[in-house]
Amino acid sequence: MFHSVRGVPRVKMERFAKKTNCHLKFLTLPSAPKSLSLLQNFKKTFPMNKLIVIAFLLISTLSYSQSKIDTTGSKISSADAQKVLDHHNLVRKEVGVPALTWSKELSAYAQQWADHLASTNTFSHRPNNQNGENIFMGSGSYTPMDASLSWYSEIKDYKYGKFTGSGGVGHYTQMIWKNTTQVGLGVAIASNGDIYVVANYAPAGNYIGEFPYEK
């Protein structure tokens, strides 16, 4: 039979065991002084300057995506813009490229083309556009986030290599292009209810013969 007793000196317990023919099991329980000692050792091991660096790295990770978007520069709501931006940056983080920031100027520019597509019920890229561009059209209850997910879905067909302009992966590669730093979206609804989403990127990506990102 095993007994575990707390608060009785070990020597007395051993004497008691011999008299009663019992087997003792001594448990080592954590104590507050030991915890404080560990904390003190931690402080000695990690000086304050190192703790500051660790805190900075944690904050940098948490702030990988841009802080809350108050005004978008287009008809897209702040909430939808934030979802799309966060999704883009999550996708970019997967391949190790820097996060994008939201651009009201690019959004306003994208909105012009989204309005044009919706008013003419056409679906094409803007001619002579110096920015990168992804476009989406959906019939039904689609959202800007659905557009971002649709572009990302091309990853299933993507194989790492230099961009060739073929293979149906251009929307995805623009999302992750290493030199792109900004994105903005415009959204428009056609008279028949179709939704048009236009994303503009700066600097533009998808240069033939270049890698979207470096491994």
C-alpha cells in the first residue's frame, strides 16, 4: 500500500514506515518560492533589451496585416476591404513575401473600371493599365471576399517557376508577387444584379520570365 503525505518531515515518515511496514511515495510538489526562482533566473537569462526585441517580434507578427481600414476610396465597405486585405496578406505570408497595404487611390481607380464593366455588362481588363489587375464577375449573392477566394483557388494549378503568362494562374501570382506593395478594390452591381470586382496592384506583377517570389 502506498501513502503520500504532505507537510510531514521525510525522516519521521521513514521511521513510521519501518514500524508499520508501509511503503512510502514521496511527491515533489511545486512551490511558490521555486516559481519565483524560475522567474528570477529567466530575467537573468533574458536581459531587458532581449525582452524588448522579443516583444517587438511578437507585435510585428500580430500586425502583419494593416490596421483597420476606415475609408476605402471606393464603393467597397471598410469591413469587406479589411477581409480582402487580410486574406491577401495571409496568402502572401504562405510564400514569405511582405504584406500589402490598402491604397485609396488604387481603389478609386479600380472603382472607375468596375463601374464601366457593370454599366456595359462586359468583362475585360482595363487597357493601358500601368497597375496590376485582377477582375471578377459573379451572378448571385457574391461578395468581394468571394473574388479574393476565387483568385486564390488558382494555387491548385500553380507550380513554382518563372511566370509565363499561361496556365491560368495569373490572378494568384499577382496576389503573391514579391514586389507588389499596395492593393485597392472597386465593386459595382450591374442592373441585372451581377457583381463586378476589380483589384488594382502597385507596383504591377506578372512579368514574363520573372519569379513571383524567391524560395
